[in-house]
Amino acid sequence: MSATTVTPLRRAALAPLPVAALGLLSAFPPFAADMYLPGLPAIARDLRTTPAGVQLTITALLLGMAAGLFVTGALSDRYGRRATLVPCLALCAASGAACALAPDLGTLIGARFVQGITGAACLVIARAVVSDAAEGREAARVFGLMMTVLGVAPVVAPLVGGIVAATAGWRAVFWALAALTLLMLAAALVAVPETPPGRRRPVREPGASVRGLLLDRPFLAYALAFALAFGALTAYLAASPFVLRTLFGLSTEAFSLVLAVYALALALVATANAHLVYRHTPHRLLEAGLTVLLAASAILCGLALTGALTLVACLLSLLAAAASLGLVLGNACALALGRAPRAAGTAAVFLAAAQFTAGAITAPLAGIGGDRAATAMALVMTVCALVALFVVATMRTTLDVTRRERLDTGRIGIGSCDQPR
């Protein structure tokens, strides 16, 4: 080897404290959206409005998040991750307090909109920080842990919110959200790293970044797989209360236990994925997870269509599907962001927008079955898994992953098999 040969820089593994802080940030969107749902009737009563009126607070939050995704992603690419995240979290905590003190519906709607805009930074910047600080298998490991939080939080949030609302009222839920945001702010100040000057990449103009992403077929494939997997998760979450409670007669307590088991299964598989990425490529693990998701969804669909679906078969199929997402979400996210080293914030925005769009589409589709809700849910999950597996398998052929993981670790986000030291 000549003296002029340059050895590529290997990034070290992210320390446990920053990983925990990034996981905490990932929990904000589901907690903000779901934690106060048990208190909606009380909000409508206290603010003297209708159920339709109080549901506008959900719309305001989601619209704010949609706008905030693009604003905070672009700002973090240009001015830095922490420099954008810290003031957003401070404003988010203040808007949470404004929600708790809201004297009327209009004030609550406005405060929720601000909460959505500023809270979107948690999701976008957490993913961008991982893309800045890690690559390849290390990125897949961290994203897998973050996706564990994203999968478990929608189940935990309404349970916690119900307890808080029952004991202290709905305003206490928003005080709890404000306190959670302040905890995130403290974590950001202490543990979230800013991209070091030596590692900062040239910031592309937003239009150029978007054009580059839209022309990158592998990025689009991995982003689509991520969005479709999240769509399958949303379909299951939206339809399972009707399937398991109405169709099969599970009690509220039994249904809550089932959701907890499914969340635990996803978390355990995602934790295992954090170690498996050092033995197998993230792409292969993604394919394996999608294969299991497709098989479980197809079995569920076949049994529902033939009228042979039993409670045990339904529970086991959904358990396998939920567990498979522990292999899918983190690896798909890591592989997609690995394609955009110079526009991680913009790419994270694209992923989040695709994720929420897919969920918004699949949730109502999974509920159109009426008495045959299990059939609609299973069909939606099967189509999502089938399309995702097809595009990922196509990309494996196009990219020749096995060869490129040895020759070009930086471009597609698949690193060496060695565990970072």
C-alpha cells in the first residue's frame, strides 16, 4: 500500500446515552397524538363543544406536524441539528402548557397546531442525527431501536393518558406532555450530538435535494418499503379493536393485554435486529422481515376470506406480523437515509411524510369491511407487504447488494460486517 493511500473514515458506534435520547425524541409524535384520546369526551364537555369540534384538535396537530416536517428538516440541514431542535422543543413545551390552560376550543386548536409544527422536529432531526453520526450496520442498529419506540408508543400512550385523565383530568394530560417535552429538551442539551464541523457535508439547495431523492430509485424503493410497512402497522392498529373486540368478543382488559404482547414482540425482535445487523446485511434482514409479514398477512387473509378464521389463528397471525416489523422498519429507514448523505434532513422529511401518508390511507381502508373487518384489514396488510417485498427484491437485483457491500460501503448505507469498536 502506497503512502498516499487514504483509508476511509469509520464512524464509531453511537454511545448509549445519545441513542436513548434519540429514542425518547421518537416517542413524541405518538404520545402527542394518542395520549389525550381518552380525554376527548371530557374536553368536549368542559369547552362546551361537539365531538366533531374537539376532533379538530387532532386535525390541527397533524396539519402542524405535516408543515413542521418540511420546515424543521430544511432548517436542520442548513443551520444544524441541535440549533434547530432546541428552540423547537422549547416552543413545543410552551404550546403544551397553552393547551393545558386553554379557555376555549379555538385556543386549544391553535396551541395544538403550534405543538405539531415544533414537535415534528423530534422525529425528523432524530433520524437525521443518526444518519450524520452512523452508517451501515450501526445506523441500522440504532434505527431499529428507534423503531421499537415508534411501534410501542402508540400502544402505551393512550393507556398512560387514560390513567392520567381519570385521576387528574384532561388538562393534566397536556401538562404531562409539556413535562415530557422538557425532558426531551434536557436530553437534547445533554446527549444529542451536533454534526462535527469536519463531518458536515455541503448543503444542497432544497430543490436540488428533492430532485436528487426523486431520481434515486433505491432511495424510493426503501422509502416505499418503510411507508408500506408502517401502513400495515396502522391498518392493524386501526382495525384490531373491531376485529378482536367486536368480532371475537375480547374484553377491554384482554384486548389491552394483546396489544401489550404485540408491542413487546416488536420490541424484542427490533432489539435482536440490533445484533443481527453485524452478522447479516440490513437488506437481507429487511427482506426476511417482509417475507414473514407477507406470509402472516396472507394466511390471515386466506382464513378470513374462506370464513375459517378463528380467534387463535387471528392472534397468532397478528403476532407474527407485529414481530416481523422489528426487522423491517429500522433496516428500511437506515437503507433509505444511507442514500442521502448530503441531505439527511430532507430525506428524513420525505420518509416521515411517506410514513404518515401511508398510515392515513390504510387506516380507513382497513375499516371499510364492517362485519368483515378482518378481511379488509388482512387484505390491506397483504397488499402492503407484497408490494414492499417486490420493490425491495428488485432493488437487491439492481444494486447487486452482495458485491457492493464489499466494494462501496458508503453509498448505499451497508457497512462492514465488523462491529464498530
